[in-house]
Amino acid sequence: MPKNNGNSRNQRNDPYQLDKLFVKFNHTPAGIAWRWRTELLTLTSVAAALRWLDTWVTLTWAAITLAGLAVVVLAVPHSRRFITRRFWCVLARHRLQRLCYEARLHTRSGRLPLVLWTRPTKVGERTWVLCRAGICAEDFEAHIGELRAACYARDARVTRNRRWSQLVTIDIIRRDTLAASELIASPLARLTAHYPQLALVDGDEHDPAA
């Protein structure tokens, strides 16, 4: 009886790999709009702002006003952190969708998992993914290495919802909040580096064999 090595969900051992080479992806307008919703919303907001300012000033001054507002937003630490975290959320969503395409984490009809929502956390981002029929949390766990590499992350964790098994939570770990940002050197180490005899005297005083 063959021994189960615990990696049966790995797509590298998928017997349908040849069949998946002929999968055709149907990109519907609704699916494209959902995947690029943040960019479309941003462009729509900028166009609406330009349109509104154009009724008061010229188009050139409207563009200058929006550019100055963007500089102010990026200069304020709180808003800059907000924009930066949202940028990483958008990037993580696109990289996750690309990983599902490249690693063949999709159905035989060419449907990718649905990325519902991505929000920033203290260590990175957290993404909720809705698996379609034929995909499960174990498929993502089999590609942890590819997942953290695709998202430019330190690590990645996959958690299956206890009640709804088709709902998967993916945590992208980018930083360690417990790690020391600056190492403080010991003053005694610097002192003994300049005066080695102090270390010898201290060692003789505490040596039980002396």
C-alpha cells in the first residue's frame, strides 16, 4: 500500500496537468471590474474631481490643485501610512490572483478563486478568498512557498474557516513586530574592548578554580 506523504494536494502531483494546459479563461467585464475595482474607483474619483474643479478654474489649475493635494496627503505621516498600507493590499490582491493563474489554482473551466477582501494588519495584510468547486484550503497550503514569494513577503499563513470550508484566510507576513529595530550594545563590551585587562581581572574574580 503506498504511503501517504501528506502532500497529496500539491498541484505538482496533479494527474490533470495535461488537461489544464488547454483551459480557456473567460474574462467577463464584471470579473475584470471586480479585480481592478480599486484602480477604477481611484480613476473615477480623480476624473470627477477634475470635472468639478474645471467648472471653477481652468483644467491646468485643476490638475495643479489635485497634485498639490496629493503632495500634502503624502507629506502627512498618518495619511501616508494609510496610503502605503492600502497600496500593499492592492498589490497583494493582484499578486495572489496571478499566483492562482500561474500555479493552476483554478477550476477545470478556468475560473480563479474569488478574492473577497484584503485589509492591512500589524504584520502585513489579511486576505479572504472564496474557493470555487474543485479548490480548497489545502491547495493554497501546498503552495506556501510560491505564495510568500509572489507577494514579496517574509512568510504566509493559510487558515480554513471552521464553519465555511470554502472560505480561506491568507495572512501575508511582511514584518516582525517583536523584532528589535535597533540593537543596543553593552557599555561593558565597549569598555573591555579598549581595556582587555579588565575582562581578565573580572574572570579571575569569578573563576571558582582560581
